[in-house]
Amino acid sequence: MKYIDEFRDGALARKLAAAIVAEAEPGRRYHLMEFCGGHTHAISRYGITDLLPPSVRMIHGPGCPVCVLPIGRVDLAIGLALQQRVILATYGDCLRVPASNGLSLLKAKARGGDVRMVYSPADALTLAQAHPEREVVFFAIGFETTTPPTALVIKQAARLGLANFSVVCNHVLTPAAITNILESPEVRQLGTLALDGFIGPAHVSTIIGSQPYEFFAEEYHKPVVIAGFEPLDVMQAILMLVRQINQGRAEVENEFTRAVSREGNVKAQALVSEVFELRRTFEWRGLGQVPYSALRIRDAFATFDAERRFSLETRSVADNKACECGAILRGVKQPRDCKAFGTLCTPENPIGSCMVSSEGACAAYYSYGRFRETPGVAAPI
Ligand code: SF4
């Protein structure tokens, strides 16, 4: 398949692995964070860490939209389904995220809540058109990639004059999360999380472009390489980061030139800023309250804002004490560090959100058998 097979070529992968081994200096450590859950998934699925020298360590970042959704926001959605009796529409992965009182949206559905899985915001809009007598709420999650389609349906709902459609907006922003990680005590004061460079997200960058990452390169002196989601994309990005670190450079480089430009998708950016504005703060699972890290619906479209329509208040709820998702999302721990991993917590019975989505680090490790310390990977510091 064009643009797939050539990026999964085993012979080329071996050449890239040999180049990384040859260029990574044995006396040096390369702590590289892949921000995005799609990269975490690719790294686990294709066993990329097995091909890396001991000096190169991959750290998993918080770029999985389902994983970073805090319990309090899922509780909002469950309340809408069970108390307000709306039709609650959302993506499949959201249905199994554990919430308060042992509930999830799926369990709320079993208790009689009208919870529907949709593949797109447009499906939710269609539901609202098909059920004019019911309130239909779309529970929107995701980074910059999934925000434009949500903006589009809100505009469509306005154009159609749909009075029974609204959105709970949980859309979050990648650059704010990277800043939060770089400013975190683990990185700045405690020194427990060494970070030498980032693999930048693929799909997110098709929307926002490569320009926003220039700040991290300049301000924090951290190299960033934007990479596609195929295994050779990731390996090429690792090689490019190793080279930058060896040469003392901190630049933004783009490995994913087949889809990402410096400016990004300007039309999509304009659409998003027409419908959404920055929230002052938003709670992320694992990162806590992160200033200006999420979007809310602008006053001009307030009638489609479910938080205002139903006077919703988000409560902050602590994660299950047995769950290490918070530390994993900050890059401080790995799934194997969690005592519940693969025993009490499995994809069939997830305790935390990182075991729910295929982009979650715990689910990726579990699915691809990364139960033990991977050969060639340095132990967590
Ligand atoms: S294995 Fe389960 S309980 Fe442990 S950190 Fe991952 S999601 Fe949380």
C-alpha cells in the first residue's frame, strides 16, 4: 500500500537501527520523549526499543486524548446520561474510561443511560436531527487533530438552527502540555526526569504545523523532530534526534514532510478559532491543572455549549490509588512500574485510562507483550 509498505520495510529498519547504534555515543544518554500515543503504540507494536542501543531511552508522553481525560470530566458525561437523560454521544474509547463510584459510560449505559458510540461529530449531529424530541450531547475529546470537525458541526448546528444539540468540549492543546512537562518539578528541580529531545506528533502537526515547537527548541534548548506514525518514521526521527544531540543543536526538524508544513492547515486553524477560545485552565489526568491548555466554546455559539446549557460544574476527583497513570503520563514511570499492570488491570478490566485506549502506554505494553524490562533499554532513572 502506497505510503504504508515502504515505511514498514524490514531491511530499511535494520539499516536505520545500525545507523542509530553507530551514531549514539556509548558514554552519553539520549532520553527521548515521544509525546503522542500513536508513536507509543508504534514503538510497542514494532518492537522499536529492542533495536535501540542501551544509551537511547524512549519516554512515553501524555499525548493520548483518552488517557489525559480526568475522572471529573467523565463524571460530567455520566451525569448527563443518567440524571439529565440526554442522548450522550461519544467516541468508542471514551466509553470504558473508569470514572467515580466504579462507573464508566458503558456501565452507565447498562444502568439505563442512553449512551451512543459515534465515529465522528457528524454522527452526533445526525442523531440530533433524527431525535428532535431529545437533547443530544456530543462529548468531544482530543488534541488539535479532532478539534476542527467538532468546530464544523457546531457551525452546522447553528446554520440548521438545531435546538437540541450541544457539545461538552474537552479539546486540549499539545504545546501547553509540552510546556507543562518541561516546567514540571520532575524536570526542573528534582532532576528525576531527564529529557533530551522530543518526537513531535504527526496528526496534530498537520493542523498546527511545525512552527509552535520552535519555542521549545529556542527557549528550552530541546530538539524536536516531527515524525509520522510508521515504524521507519519513528526510527528516522530517533536518528535525527541523536544527530542533533551529538552536534549540540536544538532545532525543529520535520521528518513527516509528506503531511506537515511549517504553517499547518491554516483553514482548519481559522475554523477552530472562530468557534473556540482558550480556557484559563483545564485539568489533565497526570498533569493536574494546566493553564491555557484547552478550549471552550465561544459566546457566539454558547447555545451549543452543554456546560452552559445544563449548568455543569467539573469536580476534581483523585485517581485510583493503585493506578500509576499520572506518573506514566508525566514520563516519570513506565507501565511495568505499576503493580496492577497485567494482573488487576487489563484491557478487559481497566483500572486507569492508560489501559483503555490503544494509544495508552499500558494498553500498548499489554497488547504487544512488553511485560518485562526490554533488552537494550536503560532502566528508568
Ligand atoms: S496498569 Fe492500569 S492501574 Fe497501572 S498505571 Fe496502567 S492503567 Fe493505571
